Amino acid sequence: MSNYEHKSLIYSTKFRSATDTQAFDKIINDSASNGWEFVSATSLATNMWDHGKTSGVLLTFRREKSYRSDLI
């Protein structure tokens, strides 16, 4: 059975332009190049009154645990 380590990042944006989407893709691609597999994205709102409005996204990644300290 594989053991995984996880990392989560908060990407703060309201996705108002294509530039926001490109930056979002860059985070995912950069993480993938470092061995992280994209697992999920969850929309974040600033408060309960902002229902339906995104103020950011919580990104979760995983990769198999390495027992070599030089690979972390």
C-alpha cells in the first residue's frame, strides 16, 4: 500500500480575467513538475453572505512519500 504526503495551497482570486486562470494553471503545472498530483479544488468565500462568489480556491495535491530527505 502506498503512503502519500499531501499539501494544500490557497490561491486567492476572484477569477475576473483570463490572467487569473493562467496563473491558476501555472500553480498546478509547477506542482506537477515537482511530483505532486492534483487531487481537488474547493471554492472559498470570504463569508457566508458571499454565497456563489469565489474569493479563492483551496488546491490539494499528493505524492508518494519519499524516505530520502534530499527529495523533500
